[in-house]
Amino acid sequence: MSADNLDAVNLAAVPVNGQIHEDLMDKIFDVSPIDLPFTDAVAKGTSKNFLKEWVREELETANPDNARIDGSSSAGLNDTVVGERLATYHQIMSKTVRVSDRGREVDTVGTADELVRQLIKRGKAIRRDLEASLTSRNIAVAGDGTAAAGKLAGIGGWIGTGQAAANSVRGAGGADPILSGSPGGYPTTEAVAGTKAAGTEANVKAMIRAAYDRGGEVTCAMSIPSVIEKFSDFLFTSSARVATLQSDAPQSNRTNNASGGGKSGGGVVAQGSVNIYVSSYGTVELVPNRFQPEVAAGVGDLYLLDLTTWEVSYLQGYETNELARDGLAENREITCDVTLISENEEANSVVADIDGEVDFTA
């Protein structure tokens, strides 16, 4: 206590826990991001079985010398073709919520019912889990109903499984994933991580071209944030053979009226990144994905995607089911049963094993 008065320090020191009311805001600030760039961008479908199958086929190489002699016989000629039967398994994802009766009734921060708040939060969390699965290197797993759960094959489990074997660039020692049938089947052997290396524009261009040659139109370059940042930074350098960055802000739109002679409160955009890359084969958006798994610490795959060739298919959409009461508690479970269909993995490509801590080069 000070010599002249009773102060706040003295009040806070009163046993037990002081004599000052807590000033606790009745709000919870959620700092968790929930953007789902891949899930939100691709088509959605439905399934009728936990094993999802489809047939992929392609036309033969265009022949400029396709010419027949007038009146010639067609005996022995047969130009029919068949495709390959591909498959993947579904993955059951879940989040379980358990809140006691008292936990629902007490006056809690930020909500009138903690069970409801937890269900909303877990609903967002399960969607983040799905985004991570879809963009992973995971292979398809059938599941045995006892020890092993079924799993879907992610983007990284599909790209490189085609017979062309030209739509991936991997670090030294890396290897493509393998289908169970080769050709045909489902991804059963996971991609082997190679030695991490700096990303290069040459590899990006080559892989965009590889996807184009196999019928793709790459519109999205997706990777972990550090890889996208390094690629964007490279496109600002003199080594990048891209058009000069320019601002189209008019001279009159300046904060400094003396130099700009314009409106007060105006400004010029400070361009600090490149998020659109125009290749010889189309416009590509650079998309960082917070939930795409790293190959190793700071190492990521750069997926070059034709988003029209992917589909997220649901055997069961998101459902919230009530579980049996366990004493003095309410129990709920959120589930979904989902897989990823790769309609044409060869229309996509990957530059794998990129070190996100090292600058891109030409």
C-alpha cells in the first residue's frame, strides 16, 4: 500500500485471488484459417460403393499420313481401342464431440451452448483434414475392417502413375507412384521422396508443356506457401524472362499532391508478389495451400493442375450423428465418406521435392 492511498496493486493482492473483478470478453477469437483452395475448386460427385472405379481411354497419336487407296479393302484393318480401368478407395473421416451436461449449462465464454460451438468448430476441422488428404502423396488403401482403415489416394499419389511417365520432375533418388495394375488399378506404391533441390522455372515450364501434350490445360500451380513465395520472388528478378511489372495507377492518383498534382488520399499499389504466370500454354494462378502436407520439413511438391480433371466424390456427405449417452454427457460424431477421382492424371504434372528455403533459379 502506498503511503497515501489504497491502490490497485493492494486490491489485487487480497487473499484469495484478489478483490478486482475479471474483465473477460464474452467472445472467442478463432485464429485458425479454413480456406480450402483445392476442395473448393474441383467438381463434386457421388459414389455408390467404397471402391470407386472408372475407365480412362485416349485417342491414338494424330497421323498426318492417314491415307487410303481408293477402292481398297478394309480386311484386316481394326482401329478400335480400349482404355484402362482405374480405381481408388473411399476414406471415412470423423470428428467426435463429447460435452457433459454441466458443460452445456454453465455460463461459458462466447457461446450459449458449448456442444453447438464444438460441433461448428469440428465441422471446420474435418474439412481441413480433407484438404490435407486430397493434396497429399497418400496412396489408396482398401482397409481390412479391423486394423487398417481405407484411404483415398491424394494428388501426389496419382501424378506420375500414367504410362507416359513424363509429367514429373523429382529430386535425385525420387520415384513416381505406381498403380496396382500398371496399367490400370489404383495407386498402391507411394512416390519416393528425392533429394530436395531449388525449384527452377525451366522445370515448371517443362511440366506445363508435359501436361499440355497429354491433353491438359494447366490453370493452377499449387504448393506449400514457402514454395509459392519463392517462385513469386523469382519472377521479380532479372533472371525471369517475363514482361516488366507495371502499375496502371494514374499519375493523378497520388498521396503526395505536390508531386502528383492529384487527389488527396490517393495512392499507388505496391506490388510485392506475382500471383499469375502466363505460360506458352495458358494462364496459371499461383496458389499457396496451407494444408498441403510437406514432403519433409520445408520441402514441398509444386502441383501443376488442370482442375477440370479432378473430382471429389462422396459416398456419404457430411453428417452429424447422435451417439449413445455415456453417463452425464451428450455425444455427437461428424463423419463423411469421400474419395478423389483422377480423370486424367497425365493432364497434370508435378515438380517434386522443392526446397522452400532456397531461391528459385532460371
